[in-house]
Amino acid sequence: MNAVAHVETDDLKVLYQELILDHGKSPRNARLVEHATCTAKGNNPLCGDRLTVTARVNAGGMIEDVAAEGKGCAISIASASMMTEALKNASVATARQVFEAVHQLCTGKADVASAKAMLPTSMSEDVEKLAALRGVRQFPVRVKCATLPWHTLMSCLDGKVDATTEKV
Amino acid sequence: MTALAHKSAPPAFDVSLIRKDFPILARQVHGKPLVFLDSAASTQKPRAVLDAMTFAFENEYANVHRGAYWLSEKATINYEAAREKVRAFINAKSASEVVFTKGATDAINLVAASYGCLALRPGDEIVLTELEHHSNIVPWQLIRDLTGAVIKVVPINADGSISIDAFAKIIGPKTKIVAVAHVSNVLGTVLPIEAIAELTHKFGAKLLVDGCQGIVHEHVDVQAMGCDFYVFSGHKLYGPNAIGVLWARLELLDAMPPYQGGGDMIATVTFEKSTWAEAPTKFEAGTPPIVPAIGLGAAIDYLNSIDRVAAAAHERDVLQYAMVELSKVPGVKLIGTAQNKASVQSFTMEGAHPHDLATVLDRSGVCVRAGHHCAQPLMDVLGVSATARASFGIYSTRGEVDALVAALHKAREVLL
């Protein structure tokens, strides 16, 4: 195998690493939140992926529960699953910061260290896990797959009904 | 419309010679030979088309139908010659029945807006099928909402075929327009157009055929098919994009109001009233896609220069081979197995989303389409959110099917 072929196989291995495949096959919190305070539907018109994000936010601005349910590729399902794990019991303000960090990781604008620096130290472990999503930066058309759940969550927290990969 | 078929044994078809006519097929992607299996989305272009377009731009370009100077006259002659080539290719009665559009979508929108406005009253029925592309659904929804018409949908069978009985149950006295694909872009199903036309005309309705996938694989004779409108795109027929064709019977084009207003499509203009040019000019407002039309003409010349019967037999061979070989890959399920089908094969792999499959395949140089193929209602009928699709052209080979299968095995390693 030549050097070029090695790089490509590695790209694929980074993109579809164990953590991503695990969350893609067995997504956590793939359900609707009971007594949700907000709901949004995400839609990627390019591929037809759709998901519904529901959350229950208390008066203090804490996300008591968050879930994502829908159909999609391994990347979008894994991203949704990891997002819900990371943000349960986080504040809405922190969720927005994590969104920004993940967005920068996926588009190659931030590495893991700078993403961590953007967030409270309590989120460091979560960011290390979420950094698995940054494999998409080598696959520009797949960035939207990773970010769709996050855009949908932002719409949800903003009180909007839906999100699409085509507006953001 | 008959499948291209030889009366005697087909001559040898040398696909390696055909492939040399398509410059892009020599390139590599991600360090691997390009295996282009997305011809149903858009075909690659032969050198003859690229050369004809470059020649037109470099030597014979000016606006058409205007200049009282030689260059414009020459461009006009070339543009109209392309129309004549299309006429002969589909055996239309007259070149006046050939309207150039920017694509098949544009052509369907033209018919829906213009003929739909003329023919549809509240309660009238537009008949579609479950396997239509969005471009043969949404324009009808737009005119439905303007006119109060109703859309009825003919169901498909489990293998992706449609029986004429299913049409007979839906087409009736209220039907004004029937709009169907010639060949499904997802399932490859070839629809029984002559029988549908007969049924449609029994009730005095008109039949539009979306020929995007059909004209690529089937011999098209619009007079023999019995349809009233036939539309297709240049870029799926080895020609450039930004050019499409609407064929319609002249009496229909004469009766239909203009779709868009502008230069070229008028006879006289005053601020009180304008009058229209005759068809096809009436439907070609503004500067038309001049060089794309010339490129389409060159694509037709190219297709006429090869043995299309042998090419069709070759495509069928590659499809049959693909159906057999894909079925051997663990977890792969073929979608669309109608008896009469063109060289398009959708499939899914257990446990792997089509988008993830396409990403892994791409790194092996294999281009397949993944997603809903602009046919979301069909995906709902099939009970899937997406499929992967390999589609073949005259330049496709069994070797490329082998590359696809090898890449699918690799995808199993990466994804499962």
C-alpha cells in the first residue's frame, strides 16, 4: 500500500473510530424528554436525515434532561448521542459554549486544547470525548452530519421549532 | 418506445474504446482510478461534446435571433441545427415541437404552469406515481394549489414495478393530466408508456413523460409512444447541463399561454398589449442556452455515431452482473428488481447508513449516490430513509462493479 492510500485509510479510521461507531449503533438518550420545555426538529434536506431534540430546562437555566431521536447516518446519530450525554445537567449558557467549541472542532478551526480553553474545566472530559467528532474535518460534506444535532439543540433552546443544515 | 434490441446477435461492443472518448475517466480520485457509478445523476461528457462547445465559443459565438451580422447568423444556424438534431433523435414531427429549456425540471414547470393553467379546474385530477422524482411532484402541487385540482398517486408493487391495472384504478373521467417517469431514477423501473398513454387518452387527458432516465437507456420515438409531452435533460444524455428539452404536440404548444415573458418570445410589444411568437420561440424568453444546446446536439451526434443497440446490451450486462455480485455481499439488499428495468441499482447494507457507505466508497475512488434521490415520497413507500445507488452508463464496466463490491467489503470492515 502506498503512502497516499495509508493516509486515506487513516482518515476513515479517525472518522469512524470506535467511540463514534458505538454511539452510532447504540445511541444514548434516543427518546423524547418527558415534560419537555422545548422541542425542535432538525432536517438535512441533502440526505433526508431528520431528528427531534427535546429538553427540559428549569427556572435556573439548567438542562435537567435532553434527548435526541431520529434517523440518520452514523456521524449524526453519534453526534446527537454524545451531545445529550455531555449536556445533561449543564447550564444553557455552557451548552452554547460547547456548541461553539464542537463547531470549531468539526470545521478544523480549533484543536482539542483550544476547545478545552473555551470552556469551564468541568467540561474538559466531555470535550475530549466530543473531539472524536473532529474526524469530519477531513470530509467537508459530512460536517453538516456532525453539526445537525447541535444546530437543532440551539434552535430548541432558542424556542424555535426547527433547524436545517441549509440555513447555518 | 421500445427497448433497443437487435434482430440478430449483437456485435461486439468495445467499452475500452468508448471510455477513451471520455477524458475524465482517465483520472484518479484519492489516488485510486475513478469508478464513476453516478451516471443517473449526471453523465460524464465525451470529448466530442467538449470540443463542439469550445469551438462554438472560440469561433462562432454571438447572440441568436438578433444580429444582422454573419456571426449572429452563424450562431443562430448552429442553435437551430441542434434543435433539428433533437427532433430527429426523438422522431418529432417538426422542429417547432422542440422547446429548449434550462433542464427537465424547467420543462415540467413550464407544462404544469402553462398547460395546467389552461386545463385544470377545481376538482380535476392530476395523476402521478409513487416513484416520481421531486421535479415531477412539486410543480404539480404548485399548480394544484392555484387551480383547486387534486393529485392522485398510482402505487408501485413491492419489486418496484407498476402494473397498468394500478393506473386503470386511478385514471378516470376527472383526470386531466397524467405525469409519469419513463424510467425511475431510484428503482430503474421502465414504465409501460404506450399502455398508460392509451388509458390517458381514453378519458381525454394528456400524458407527460419525464424522460430524464428513459432517453438515456431506451430508444425514444415520441410519435410511437403516444405521449403528449416528453421532457429530458442534456446533462444526463452525455451533454452539458443548463439545457433541457420539452417536446409537445404542436397543437398543444399553440394552445398554451407563454410561461415566461421577455425578449425573443414576442411578435409585437406595446404597453397596452403584446402578442406572442409562434412555438417554440413563444416558450424561449430571453437569451437561450445557446452553447449548451450546441453541446447537446454534439452529444446526440456522438450517440448516433456508436452502436446504441450494442451499448444498451452492454449496459444491461453490467446491470445484471451488478445485481448478482451485489447480492453476494453480506447484508446488502437490492431495492428495485422489476423485470423491465434500466441500469440503475439501489441498495442498502444492514447496519450501515447509505451516507456512511458513500463516504467509505469514495475513498476507494468509487462514486455512488446516497440519500433520498429527490424522491422522498418513494423512500417513505419503501420504508427507508435513504438508499445507496449505483447507476451505469455506456462507459461502465464489469470491472467497475468489482471495484464497487471490493469497496463494500471494506465498508463492512470500517463501519460494522
